[in-house]
Amino acid sequence: MSKTYEFLKECGVFFLTTVNEDAPATRPFGAVMELEGALFVSTSNTKDVYFQMKKNPNIQIAALKNGTRDWIRVNAKAEEVFEERYKLAMLDACPPLKNMVQGANWDAFALFKISDKKSFLSINDIVGEVD
């Protein structure tokens, strides 16, 4: 398990920023999984965030651990994946999603693999790059 994934899971909620035309757009996310050494996030293909990631895959994820000054920032690219096995794994990794989607083959269920990531983690005000 990567330090990035571990930290995001501990935070529970993290913020994902996309590019909306010429301005940043940030929103809270909670569904994340790690599989085969990669991070994945999910959304609906009816939301602005979906269209923004499709148009410009450059994203940033940021999170602050509750009650601390420990934070993480991840610069990456988001690439949509369609394989059912990845969607089933996401539903298993994030059980609350099962209440939001109508199964792995639901047309609106979009899954993105996070690649080319650089993660910066600050714990006790010491900043370092992590995998």
C-alpha cells in the first residue's frame, strides 16, 4: 500500500482539482482505491468534474488530516478506465458507492486511473516527495 493511498484513506475526504476552461475547480471526493500499484477515483459521467478530466486530464488532489497540520498534495493525470473488473474492485473498496451507483455496468459510473503522479507529503511540517 502506497503512502499516498494510506494518507488519503486516513483523511476520508480529499479535494480534487480540475481545470475548468481557464480556472481551477475543486470539489470534495471520498472514493479512492489502490489496485495494481495505481490509484483510482470515481465519479458520474454526468458531472462537470467528469467532462473537465476528459478535456484536460491534469488534476491535483489535496487532503489535510483531521486535527493535524499533516497534508498531502498529488499532481497527476486522470485516465478513464472502462474494465468491469476495476469498477467491481472500486465498489468493493468503497462500499458507500454501492448506494450511489446501480452496479459496475451502470452507464453513469465513471472510473479514472491516476497516473504520472507526484505526491508531496508534509508530516510535522517536514515536506517530502512520496510514492
